[in-house]
Amino acid sequence: MKAHRRGIPRLTWFKLAVCICLAAMAASLFTPYPAQMIRALKGEPEQAPPDSAAYPPHESLPAEQPGQEEPAPPLTPSVPGKEPEDSRLTTPWTPERTIALPPVQYPPFPPVLPTKPAEGAMTNIYELARGLNLKTQVNFQPGTLASRDREAKSNYQMTLTLNVKQPKALTKKEDILNINPKLGAMLPGLSTLFKHAKVSPYYGQLYARKQTEIRKNLASLLKLLDRHNYYDTETILETTYPDTGRKILWLQSEMDVVSDGSDGDRLSTMPDKILKSSFYQPSTSYRWKKRTDKPNPLLKPWQQRLASYKKTLEKAPAAEKPGLRRKIDHAERVIEELKRYSFLISEYDPFIVVPLGVVNQSSPFSPQFGDYAVVIVGDKLYPALVGDAGPRYKTGEGSLRLSREINPKAGPYSRPVSDLVVSYLIFPGSADPEAGPPDYEKLAAKCQELLHDIGGMGKDFKLHQWEDLLAPKPPPAPKQGSGNPAETPANGQKKADAPADKPAENPAPAASPEAPPAPEPGKTAA
């Protein structure tokens, strides 16, 4: 039997040849060089076209003229035994120009939309403008149908929790010296004062009223007492100096500014910004009966305000009338006070403000309006009066005159001292029997005497001396040589001026035995 010849079958060779041809045809469709591939398959050498240098690369051929036919391309000379070829098949392809396309901006992929609401707790912390850190937490819990859940208020409610640390009153001498190290040298009796000091009940009452104020306004964060004003009192101490029995109410706090008060007897005109202000209060708690017929400068603006309230009341709707009637009653009371009393003026008088729940109480340590006080800031001691009462939940206020002396940058909206470094030494029961306008010389002398009753004042320190800015100024003395020329003698010597309290006297006649001697100045003849 004849053995089979090993190798590739003829049918397989045929299939391979067909595949190569198909591949060549497919490649010719995607290449710009079909002629070169055909010559390569035929085994012919590469030929350059005769007119290849006629047109340089990257240039377009001449445009066709209308009415002219495009000449037929020349045929390549035929090779013996072969058919002539079209020159277009042998001309290489060259690009006419290069075009730069702008980058393609693809839109961002859309976020993945949630398929269901999230559940659980979400917490955030915000710092409000009033010095309050607000921590919010939202708890999302699974419920039932929306038509059912909306009927129960507990399904959509908020629980607000405010965490407040309650401070303790300062009681030790070492602690007060940490606040102001110069107090020991300024007040030699400081050790004795703190040895007998105890925390005043007013301190607990003050912070209890702060708590009440917070509970009242907790639902309105804009009215809530801020952190600065909550921690505005370091201590309130009651102490008695044993050697003299002098009582002191020591208040350690900051200093805000009060800018109220008016007095037509001493200041008959005030600037327009005060006359037209709806916030300026014309009165202070310390007052006295008017001593002149000069009207208060704020009387007329308040009378105009009262007339405006009454005119508005006539056409006001029923819902607004109760509020207008309250404004009318208040304006009538203010007008009556301005007609009868004079008050301290914050811009000119040094005084302090104490809480309404501390002043005029039955305690022997309760200050009264008109009591003397010494305000200590740093190494300065300022005499002052207890002149006004402020909110029950706040301490530490001084008049504009006192505030600007401590800090020239202070103003109605800028406190002179923000830290709790101001010591208010108030002497209860030291007010004068009769109220009246401040006497600045008496103010300094009285405070000097009161400091002496609690151990005196250090030799290197002295009280601040206030100048009375509203006191009438004496007329300036006439300059030398500005007199009447008619009164100057011919010799150029000026006559001796007569005493200011009496006119110049004529020379007395010679004494006679019958006439009595002339009386001496300041005495009356017998």
C-alpha cells in the first residue's frame, strides 16, 4: 500500500492564498498608498512621478477655470509585455494643510441620585455672632405614611439644650492680686479687707437673674444673653474694716458705657444727635430739684414726641392702640420729670451704674444713689458717684466721662475695658444728705477720707482730680498796656489799680478835733 505524503494539503494552501488576497484588498481600503502596495505585491521598483516637483507639498492645485475641462492625466510609458498605467495611481498623497481643533470639553458625570433618604444622626457646630457655640444634631428615624406622621407634633420637633458652666465668686486676696498685682501697694489695708470679706448675696441673686433671662429667651437665639455678658462679674464681696467700721461693697467686673442724663441748669443746649435720638434717656436715677428756670434741653423734643404719639393714636388700628398708649404714658412721665428735676450728664460727670436689684435695698451693704465710690483700673484711682441703676442681671458700667478718662477710644458703642480687671469700691451710706450737682473738689476730698477709713492709700499713688467742665469760666484778665489812654498820666506811669471788690476811694480830708477818725476798711463806724 502506498504511504500518504506528509505536508500541508493543497486545499489548505488555496485557503491561505485567498486570505492573503482578501487582506491585501482590505488594507488597500484604509491606506493612502494603494499604488505602492500594488507595486510591492507585483515586485516592481518604486518610481517617482515626472511632475512631482511641479507643486510643492502643502499647496493646493490651481483652481479650475470655468468652461475648461480638466486635461486627462498622462499615462506612464508602457513596459514591453505590460499595459500602460495611470499616473494618478503612482502619485503619493500629501496633506494640503494642518488644522488644529480645539480640545473637546466633556460635561462632568451627573451625581448619583439617592434612591432612598438616609437615616441616623447628623451633627454640626456653628459659632454665632453673640459668642454662642451652637451644636445642632438631626436624628432621622423611620416612620409610617406621610399622611399619618404629619398629624403628630412629636414626629417633627426640636430639643434645644444649652450647656452653661456656673462660675464661683472670687474670695481670696491672692486671686485678686493675680488680676491686678498693684492693688497690694495701692491699698495697704487690702489684707485686712479680704480677711473679713464674704461673698455678698447679691452675687448669687445676680447669676440667678441671668439664668432667668436665659430661660425666658432660650427659644429666640437673637435675644439670648451672650457669653461675654453672662460672665461679666468676677465677684461681689461685703467687708468691714475693723478699726473704723467702714463698710465696703467690692464689685469686680468689666466696664461698659452708659451715655444718658441731662441738666438744663448746667447745660442748656445739646447736640442734634442727642435731641433726635430715640435711644438716649434724658434722666438718671440720681436727681435733684431744679435750681433755675432754664428749661431742660430735652423737654421740647419729648413734647414733640408726645404730640406725634397722640396724633398717630387717632388713626391707628385697634391692634396698635395699646402699644401707643403705653408710649404716651411713658412720655408724659418723662416730661413731668424734666420739668421738676435735674440729672447727671454722662458726658460731663463721672459716675457708675449698679444693678437695680442691688441698689436701694434693706441690706447695710446696699448702695444708695449718690454714694461715693472709687474705681481702680491698673494703677489709677478715680473718684465717682453711684449715679444710675442698670439691668438686674448685669454689672460693670461707667459714664462716658469716666470711660474716656480710662480709655480715650471709649464711646457709646465701644467699652473702655473688656476684661474683668475693674475694681469698684462702693461705700454704702456715704451719700450727702441733700442731693445736688456734683462738687468735684468735695468728691475728691470725700473719697480720700473714705480710703483713709479702710487703711489709706499707698504713698506712690493719688486720686485722679476731675475738672468741672460745666463750671462758669472767669473772665480773662486784661493785658498790660491795654487800658484807656485817657487814664494814663502824662509821665507814662500807670495809676495803681483799685481793689476789685470796691471802687477807688477819694483821699480822706484832714482829721479835725471835732470830726471822728475815718473807719478802717472792712469795719463799720461806731
